[in-house]
Amino acid sequence: MFVQKVLRFTRNTKILQRSFAHRGFQFSQKKNNHHTFATKICITSSLTAMSMWGLTKKKGDPEKGVTTKEVLITKADALFDQGHYKEMYLILTNYRDSGDVEIIWRLCRALYKMAKSATEVEGKKMIYEAYDLIANALKIKEDHWAVHKWMAIILDSKSNYEGMKIRIKELYNIKKHMMRAIELNPKDATTMYMLGTWCYQVSDLPWYQRKIAAAIFEKPPNSSFEEALTYFENAEKVDPYFYSHNLLMLGKTYLKLNQKEQALKYLKMTAEYPVKNDDDHNAQQEAQKLLNSLQK
């Protein structure tokens, strides 16, 4: 679940069960959820107005429609930041047929997070629901960076339910959507982190998975630790110290490249990173374990 871990981000996520985005795709969206405390305080009173106006712009009153959408999205993002994913889903699902991709991709994000704590059966239903929604959003607006980002994340999660062959077969599509997201928004550090994780995991595939890939593709997916390093470094340049797992992956990648001094630097930074959630705690533990082994 390549995308899962990255999205656990927002500072609340988990490595895609050791797959590609667990560390990225769970991870997610500090950029999309930057809301000031003052803005959040105003949400409650604004929601009263939203319930009266509705999402659709009323004839002769163009300002209200825009205001209502902004209030809805602000409320949804605030709920996401607070970890209230079900509540976020409930307020957004009423507008799933609005044709508005800003609402649709956020609805997918809520489903993705809800699936993490659901049973396997319920989680699968949520991911497939999210896939249908994000596929529709892509038809509505092909040039929206967050739609491509979440298509990559959801596609990775969906393929996790469909067996190793399907997961490997979807590797190209997952990368394609991440690349398109970066093309549309070159300032999104989490997508860069996700792509770096993709490159790292593809470079580190065990031999039996490589054999499966060779049987499926005339030219199997390939990458290098050098390419992975480029994305991790670029993510850090765009948003320094933004995510504990980006620092961890820098350390691990430098280890793969036999650059021990640089590896130690980033592993120490990870071990000292302020722990704000389980994701940070897991990164810290892994970094400390690697440091202990290197310093013996």
C-alpha cells in the first residue's frame, strides 16, 4: 500500500502495510489542511448559514453559493485535521453528486482514513467506493493535482485487495498519477515523498516479485535508489522537516547508497523528530533501531 503511508501524513497515517504508500499514502496532506485557529473558531456559526443556504448557488445571490462551498470545505478540512473522519464523510456525502472535484477528492480522503480502522470487509467496501468516486472526479477534471494524487493512493489501496499480480500490474498507473500530480503542483511535498517511496520500493523488490513483474510486463517497472533520493531531497527542499518518514527514508536511501555519514545524519534527525502521533512514533522507533545497528 505504497500510498497509504504517505497519507497517513497530515500527520496521522501508517506505511502501506510495507507496500509503497503505506508510508506515504496514509500519510497526508499538510498542505491541503493549513487552517488557522481563528478560521476554525468561525466554522460553527458559519455552518448554521450553510444549512439554510445549501451548497447550490441561489439565483440572484451569487455570493452565497461561493461562501457556502468555502464553509463546507473549511469544516471538512478542520474535521480531517482533528481526526474526525466519519463526521467529515457524513457532511460531504450529501454533495457526492455535485460534480465538484474539491468535494469529491476530500470525500475519498475521508473514506481512505475510515478504511484504516474498519474491518477488512468494511474497509474494502470503503476503498472501492472511494475508487468509483475518484475515477468519476478524474473524468470531470483531468487537470486537478489532488485528484491524481488521490487516484494514486486509492488505486494502490484497491490493488492491495486484488493480489500480488494486480498490485504489480498497477505500479505503472500509480506512478503515472503521481507524476501528473507533481506536474500540476510541483510544490506538494507529500506527493514527492510518495513518489520517492515508489522508487525505493521498486528498487528494493524481492526476487520473486521481480519474476512476477517480468512475466506481466515486457519491460517491468524499474527505478533506482538514486532516483528515490532525488524525490526525498526535493520534498525536503519544498517543505523542510515536514514529515518524519521523509527524513527516515532519506536515511534509509543513503544507507542503500553506502553513504553512512549522510544516513546517520537523517536517522538522528528522525529519532529526534517531535512525536505527535503513532506515525511519528513508528518512524522514530525504526530510525533508532537502525542507529543502534550502525553504531555497534
